[in-house]
Amino acid sequence: MLKYIVKRVLLAIPLILGISLIVFGLMHLAPGDPVRMLAGREAPAEVVAAIRAEWGFDKPFFSQYLLWLGRAIRLDFGKSIATNLPVSFLIQSRLPYTLKLNFWATLLGLTIAFPLGVMAAAKRGTWVDYCSSALALVGMSMPSFWLSMVLIIVVSVKLDLLPTSGTGSWLNYILPATALGFSWAAGLMRMIRTSVLEVLKEDYVRTARAKGLRERAVLVRHALRNALIPIITVLGTWLAFMVVGTVIVETIFAWPGLGRLLTTALLQRDFFLVQAIILMISVAVVAANLLVDLMYAWVDPRVRLE
Amino acid sequence: MKRLVLAMLALSLVLVGCTGGSGSDAFVYGNDADIKNIAPVLLTNVVSSVVSYQIHEPLVKYEGNYELQPALATEWSTSEDGMTWTFKLRPDVKWHDGEAFTSEDVKYTYELVLDPATKSIRRQNFMIIEEIDASDPLTVVFHLNEPHGPFLDKMTQIPIMAEHHTPSVGLDSYNMNPLGTGPFVFKEWVPDDHVTLEANPNYWGGKPAINTLVFKPIPEPAVRAMALSKGEIDYASGLTAEDFANLEKSDKVEAFSIPQLRFAYLGQNNRYWLFQDKKVRQAMAYAVDKQTIIDDVLKGAARPAVGSYAAINEAWHNPNVKAFDHNPDLAKQLLAEAGWTPGTDGVLVNNQGQRFSFSVLIASGNQQMNNQAVLLQRWFSEVGIEMKLEFMDTAVMYDRLDARDYEAMMLSMGVSPEPDQYNSWHSSAIDNGFNDWCYSNARVDELLEQGRRESDPAARKVIYDEVQEIMAEDVAAIWLYHPNTLSALSTEFTGMTEEPAGQYQYLYQLKAR
Amino acid sequence: MKTLKRLAHHRLATAGAIVLLLLSLLAVFAPFLAPNDPADVNPSQGLRGPSLQYPFGQDALGRCILSRMLFGARISLTVGLLAGVISLLVGVVMGSLAGYFGGWVDLLVMRLAEVFMTIPQFLLVMASVAIIGPSFNTVLIIIGLSSWTGYARVLRGEILAIKQKPFVEAARAYGSGHLRLLSRHVLPNCWSPLIVMVTLNVANVILLESSLSFLGFGIQEPDASWGSILNQGRTYFQTAPHIATFPGLAIMMAVLAFNLLGDGMRDALDPKLVEEAR
């Protein structure tokens, strides 16, 4: 097992390097000049030149990349071009908000998806199945900013139940967490349903049933437990999924998180900030995938031998 | 299972936490963006400036009208030759930490602006300063290297920073720990969430009635409007015309539509071959229906522009210039006179077979600009001109403008009440300034040079009147309108000043009703 | 034929297929069906709600939303389908290279695929479009180029499996060229999972385009996609909700239909296929 872990971790290194190169290269294809954005339209030429030199924008591509990589390894992502504040500070101040929001969105997603998914599978072909599947399909097909706006208009403005935006009390979490978690939950629910259905076809479930176990016991003790394994994979895509929602939901709900930071950074061509955020999220995805793989290997020893 | 639920609950309490609600005497100001850097020498955007001007104060200021008023300076005078400016400073002004404010702070601030290492975008404006004399604690003397009419106006641009405090904090992290003399004291900044200021009990003008001032960025305009009507915020700036009309009907808010000096335009690149002929430019101006943009896109929240000087700037505006009212027939006639005849696809062609087609740069993501661009495109096509829309984000657009690599662009530009627009229209500013239009006219150059050196208002008036006449006749740009800013204030509060000059609001007079 | 029959039995998939057919017909015959000229502006009638002449109401410039949506269907569906096809092509090329040649080519391609799969697609697309500048072609190409990895993996797996089979050895021995082998023996064996993936991918692309529109990076005026009309509506969400409602519903319907069809096809063609496309 240890050997397997070491191998997987080592394999992640070239992956992260590849990601960093793409992320860094991408921002350098940009026709917009970050220095001009930083200095503003009215900046005189010598100020522009001073800023360019300070940030190393006058050096060739690869030395810029190496410079940046060397510092990134030490978690020094430089300073935000727009605000002159350290990138690490900007990220640090946003990260807790994004994590909190995502935690609640995930929790919400799981509490919707699990019971509905299992029930839909257990009562296949009944109205429970149809209703929850319909809900899932609708959830997967809705543009998230549309859902967000509808939630604000209906729940916050028309019904006057919850605040429209911003942070503050726990009430502020409900709408953005719903907007963020709903479509993920929809996908997850379908996955759970399929997975449970497949397990229910297995021999051992049939045996359990034949033994005279009650349906509920069959479901919980045998089917659900085994159905969880493929679901681990879905949890791996969770992070990537949340990222999209985070960018949009945070902007609409004025949530002070990473997604909104990224949007503003991109519009201002805040190179170092965009690079750091994308790199960070990608590394998190690598870590999540690694974790999923290790969980797999732990659950199913055959994987290790591959 | 129960234990799990309990653990979840406990965790949820920890995670939600409590950021602390604002008290009842708090005023929450809803903005479209978060602050960038509020150090007075580094101000670049409106939001940062509004926040900064509550904490720091300039020597002189505009408030409520276009008259310069005393702030940290109580009186000022200039020498006969216009080379020396003397400011008497307000006595008994204390920094928020209790230290006394002196002329050394003023000297420090302006030297900071002038220091290339500061990278202030306003440095250029103050290069005329030769030396600053702070030998008397309550008098500061600026020695200039040439007479400069707009000098006093420029003194409003930089609020004063503390010499004993700023160097130890550093400009980069100034946002965490700013120190001023103004009516509000900085308390905390949670990026993208809020900035909190508290009333300065020792303010020389008296403690403000509002105890806590919170600035909250809400980027979505529709959400900002809804937050205001729900009472989550007390003031919303930058409203859309539609939300504004909606809020106007509410008796819970007072809506403000405040005229600005800013002007919006369709700027043709005056160096581009298509726009060389004055008749062509005039025809384009006639083709555009400004009034429809104002009435229908902006819902009346703007005034038609005939140049870069707004009519509300009464001291300097010249009302007797050529206004190009919508007249497509005249436009067609002028184009025909300029040698353009209808081609097979409805687009005009000249005698060399070239089509009258150009592309215009527009910032993407701005709904109002998009709508105007579509209308302009329609109007031009009616007279046989093809205008292609090229959307891009602001950063890319600025690059193209800087390189003068464009055929036309749509933008708006903020101007100060001071009539000197040398940096925008003088031909030397094409290569070395902000003459984005590449406008060049020898007579205008000459007048702009004179206007800068002149300090007698009556003489300057004559000069700038002529500048406006020539630029209107030349169609230096296709002037569209001067927009209003739309905002709304909860009726629970009064005392909001809305600054027509495009200067920043002062919030110290706010109070609960 | 058998699969088609099985697909026809799948009621939801049939429903999806019918909806898509209808939407495509609407898009193709937009010029005949549109009640008004989609570019015709009536600024004085901005933001008016549905009426007889304008069944879906008017946008901020008084243009007919129904007509704009009919023409917008062309753009939305084209972006979806073409981006799907581009990623399919890139995926097929990359997957074939990797599977067929193996060795360092395989290593390189699969590492690249891994990199692309790890950076969240939306971030990649959003950053690239912001950088290159928003336009129909940019959106199309970038979305297409960023979602090839799933196809490549499926194809590579298929080729690796087929390479072992005796008939390939035989064909090789008879001197069949690389391309011939690929087109004759490999592709016919894996077109079904690929088509399912394209279908599901198109649904994803339509949503992605609307998210891009949200950031102002989508289809730009005077053209319109459903996503861009929806985004325009967001400014007027409180004052004129009809602008966002109809394109929002249209997007939902199309995405739903593609999802249903994809699911049905998967059931009919290959029940074991893992959901790779999303």
C-alpha cells in the first residue's frame, strides 16, 4: 500500500508541473497589458516601465515562468497587480468563505441526493422514481445563474424570507448554498440511483432476499454499502463541479469568496492572482483525485496491483 | 446516528460563526465593487476614492457645487507671476491617532506623489511643482516652475497623508491601516465583503451623526437594487435606469439622478483614412439620434452632449456651438457631397470602390453600452455606413487605444470642472498623453497652450469658448451625452450630498431621520 | 437497426429526440417562423411584456424576443454541436495516436489529457476566452479544444483492446496502412460510446456557453444565443422578468433533451459505459 501511495504521489508531480505551465502560458497569450490595467489609463510612460521592470514582465517567457514557479513552490505568489496586496493574503481572506459555502452546499446536496437516489432505486418505476428523476434532470439542465436569480426574486424579494446577498448570519448561507448544491445534487442523485440499481441486480442481494431479509435491511446492509464504491468517483468530480458554480453564485450573491476574486482578477488581468487561483484549484483537484484513488485502493485491493 | 447529527450541528455552528451585525446607527453603502487601494496617492477607482475621502482630506475640495472650498487649507493665495501658491492650514487639526496635523504632512504627501517609486498615476499632474516650503507648521508654500491656471483644481485630487504614520505602514498594505484627519476612522476591511469606518469623535468639523459607516460591494446591479428595497443596505450607487425607475415609485427610498460632467462619445480615430473629411464626420454626427439614446436607453437620465464641456458647468460651457441634431437626410447629402455613392449592398462606396465600413471597439459585459452600440449600428446603416461591433474586455481595449490601433471606439470620459483639457485634445497628447481620438488642430493646440498659462478667468473663458466652437465644428468625436449617476437612499436617512462634479461624496452630514 | 429499435422503446429518449428535432426545425426555418425581424429595433417599446405581435415580449431595445430566440437557436445549437464535433475529432486523433503508437506518444498524450482533465474546464475556457476575446469562433473552438479528453480515453482503451485481436494482426500482415486499419477496424467498433458522449457533451456545452455569457464572454451583439439573451435579461430580472424567462426555459429544454437522448442511447447501445462525457 505504501509503495502504491508513493507512486501515486510521485506521478502527481509532473501533472502539477504541466498544469502550472499551461496556466502560466495561458495568461501570457493575453493581448491586454496587465501593467496598463494596473497603472491606469493616465499613467505616464516611466511609471509603466517601472512597474513592468518590478514585476519582471520585461523578461523572456521561460525565465518569467521559472521565476514564478520558484516562488510558487514557496507559496509566494507575488503581489496582486490591481491592489498591490500579496496574492496569498487575498486568497487567504477569501478561502474560508468559499470553503464554508461549499461545505453547506455539499451537505445540502448530500442530504437531498442520498435519500432520493436510494428511494428512486428501491421504488423503481413508481411515482417516487419519476418525480425524483424529473427533479434531477431539471436540476442538471438549469443554468446556475438563472437559478440564483430566481431564488433571490422568489424567496428573498417576493416571499421576503431570506436576505438577498452578502454575509452576516446563517440565513445568508441558504440561498447561495442551494444555488450551488442543487445541480450537483441532481447529478449525484442519478449516479446513486444507477449504482444502487446495479447492486440490487447482484447475486448476493438476491441471496439476501432469498434468505428472507426484509427489503429495508437488504437495501441498507447490502445494496447501499456496495453502491457507495462507484459513488466515490463522483465525489472526486465534486470539486471541479463546485468551481463553476462558485464563480457565478458568488458574484450574484456578493459572496466574498475565491470565485468572485477570480472573476474580478480575470477582468483586470491580474496575472499573478489568476495564475495562483487556477493553480491552487487544480492542485486541489489533483489532491482530491489522489484521495479518491487511494480510497479505491483501500476499499478494493485489486486496484493496487494494476 | 444521533451523535452524528449533534456533531454536524456543532460543526455547523462553528462554520457559520458570526461576523457581527451592524448596529442600528450604522449606515450601509452599497457599491458595485470592492476597494483597491485607498492610499490617497494611489487612488485609481471610484469606490476606493469614496472610501478614502471619508478618512482623508485634501487641502481644498469641491462640495455641492463647482466652487473650490476650504478643507485642510483655510485660505490660499497666488503670487503676481502665478509661480507661487501659499496655503494657510487649519489649526488644531489632529490625525486619528492624536498627533497634530502640520505643513510637514502636506510636503510629505506631495513629495510622495512626485517620487517615481510611488508609481502614482497623478505624478504627471504635479510635475510643475518645483519645491515645497513647510518652514511654518501652519503654512505651506508651493513653488512652481511655470504659471499654471489649473493648479488649485489639482489640489483637490490628493488628500493629505500622515508623515509620522505612512512610511511605517507602507503603501502596499496601507488598506489595512490607513490614518487620516477626516470625519471617519478606519476600523476594518474584509476583502469583497465590507469596509467599516467609525465616526471620528475629535473631528474638527464636529463628530458625524452616523456612528458606523459600512461599504458593501454587491456587483450585480439588480441584486443591489433589491437589497436596498429590502432594507439590507441604506444606499445603492450605480443603479440601472430600470431599477431606478422602479425604486422611484417606492416610498421607502429617495432616488437621486445627478447630472455629471462626464461625456459619452463614439470616438472615431481621426487619423484613420475614412474620417479625414470633415463632411464625413459631420454626416456621421447627423446620422446619430442622441435623443433616442437618452430617452429610451437611459430613460432620460442624461443630457445631450455637444462637446466635452457639459452645460451644467455653466462657468465654462459655450452654448453657442454647432449641435448636430438627428437628420439622416442631411447626413446622406453630406456624404454624397464627400463623394460617397450607394453601392450594390446598400453600403456607400467612393470613387476608388472602397466601402464605407469600419469597426468600433466596445467593452463587453456592459448592457447599456451594448444597447447603444446596436442602435448606432442601425442608424449608420440607414445612411449607408457599415459599423461592425468589436467587443472586448476593458484591458484589451485600453491596449488597442494606447497603440492607437483602432478605427473607432465607444467610451465615456470623466472630466473635472476645470476647463483645461490639454491632455485630451492637444496634438502632442496623441503620442504622449490621452488624446485617444488622435485629434489634431493647430488653432486648438495654440488655444490650449494659452489657456494653461492664463490665470484670469475672463480671458480663459474667451479661449475655451473658441476651443469648444472649433471642436464642435470639427466633430473631434461624435458627442453623445452627459450621463447622470443614479442612486437611491433609504428614507431613514438624510444629508447625502451627491457631487455633480464627478468628485467624491462626503458622507459626514448623513444622519438618521 | 436493433439498437434503433431499442432506442425507440426508450420513451424518455424518444421524447428527447423529438424535442431536439423540433428545436432544430425551428432553428432551420427561423426566417419563415420568426414573427418579426430579429434585428428590428423599437427603442421606445423597450422591455414590453408579451403581446400578440411579440409573443415572448420585447427586449431593452424593443426587439422581438421570440424572433431573436429562433435565430439564437441556430447559434446555441451550432455552438453545441460544432464544439462537440471538434472535441470528438481532437479526441479521436489524440486517442488514436496514443492507443495505436503506444510508447512515449501514449505517455505524452495521456499526460496531456490528465492535465486537461485536472484543470476545471470552466476555468480553462473562461480564462482563454477572456484572453483571446469573445466571439462565436473563439467560444466554439475553445470549448471544443478543452473537452477532448473523454473521447481520447475511450478510443485509446478500445484500440488497446482491439490491437490484441487476431484479425488486426492479420490485416497488418496483409500490409494494411495505419489509417485504413483505424477507419476499417477500430472506429466502427467504438462509434457507439463516442456518439453517446457527444450527445451528453453537447448538453454540457450549451450550459457552458450560457455561463460564459454571464461573464460577458459569450456571443456578442448584434448576434444572440439563448445564453446571451438570458444574460441580457439578468439586468432586468426584477423589472422585466420575461426577458430571462423564455431563453432560460429554452436552455433547460434543450439541455434536458440532449441528456435524455444521451441516457437513452447509452442504455440502448452500451449499458456499461461509464459517464465519461461530463
